[in-house]
Amino acid sequence: MAAARQYRRVFATFFRNSLMRELTFRSNFVITLITRGFWFAIQVVMFDLIFRNVSQINDWSREQYFGFMATGMLVNAIVEAFFMPNCARFSELIRTGDLDFVLLKPIDTQFLVSLEKMELAMVSQMAFSLGLLFYSLRGANHQVTITAVMMYLLLIVAAVTFFYSLMIGLAATSIFFGRNQGLLDFWFYVTIFARYPSDIYSGSPSAEVFRFLFSYVLPILLVITVPARVILGKVLAPSWLGLYTLAAAAISFVVARAVFHWSLKHYRSASS
């Protein structure tokens, strides 16, 4: 319990420092808010235009698809707010030797490396996403149960955990490569597929192979599609996909943490 309180205090300190930084550069904060709002509006307008010409995309109606979009945007906003700034600068810690000072601090290295800086402007993206989700649920006339909400929140945590694990695992390779910008770009290129429901990838043998690989081997598609289907009351086929998604997130975190600590063992400090 004492350790948990200590980590909460450290996290609160990180949050205050990030908030002070955002308030110091207010113009940049406002520009980021405007940019994110513009990007959000473009995404909604684009798919609204698509649904003016078709009634459904696979088994997703207009309102349901907006619910899926909101889920994906919410997960991405959380990841980009808390983890992306830190994972992106991990290679700089190695290059400049600042990782030496991180390793000397009496706190878990992965925790410190993952959460020291936060992009609080992404909170607006979370708000936009939740607003779109409420609009979707209201438009779909779906009665949401407490059980569905709790399961949805748990699956959102699983999705964030999975994407964070993938990101920190790729970032840890900086210890071997020195600079891994290409691998972080790879993360963006791969996760872009999660912007669309998993059942869209069908209709040909190659598409089925693609869906299998990115659903059951590297479940990028499932971690967004499954929570969206749960909150919208859509059937999961097969029914165990929810449990599989939770298990995959837990396993990915364990593997990523093992990779991170294994990489640290091969780190050569700037003074060596």
C-alpha cells in the first residue's frame, strides 16, 4: 500500500509538471486543441458523406460506425496523451546518456520512462470521442446496461494496455539500434488498420489471412472492434472474443515488460 501511494504521488507530480508546461506555452496548447478538433470534424464528416450513399458498411449502420470510431479515437487519445511522448523520446535518453540518471532513481524504470511527460491537450480528443459515443448510442436507440458499460471500460483498458505494450516494446529496441524512428513509424503504419472494424477485412483469401493475423496473432483489430461491439450490443462471434482480448492484452504487457528489462540488461551507460 505504501508503494502504491508513492507511485500515485509520483504520477500526480508528473501530471502537475505537464499541466504547468502546457499553461506556460498557452498558444501551443490552443493550437493543438484547434488542430485536434479540426481532425476530429474531418473524420466525422468524411464517414457521414459515405453513409449518405450506403446504408451499412458490412453490419455497421451509420450510428454504430460512429460508435466504433469513437472507441478507436478514445483509445488513441489515451495512448497519445500518456505514453507516446515518452516512448518517442526513449532513444534520446539513450543517445544523450540521460537514461543513466533514470536508472539511478529509486522507482521502477519502466514507470518513470513511460509517464514522465504527458500531452494533456489530448484530453480534448477524449472529450470529443465520448461525445461521439453518446451520440452514437442515442442515435442507435440502444439501451446500455451497467454490465455492458463495465465490460466496455475494462476492454478500453485492455486496448490501451495492448497498444502501450506494443509501443514500449518497440521503444526498448533503441538500446540496440541507438535510434528506432523507423520502428515507431512501423507502429503507426500497423495500428492504422485498427481504424476499421475487423469484419471489413473479408471477401478474399488474402483479406481473411490478414484478418486472422491481426486478430489472433497480433490482435490490433480486436482491441478496438470488440469493445465497440460490446457497448453497441452487437453480437460477438465467436462469443469468447471478449475474454481473448483481455488475455491478449495481459500477455502483451508481460511480454513487453520482459523485453524492456531484457533490453536494459544490455544497456551500456554513457560513462562506460
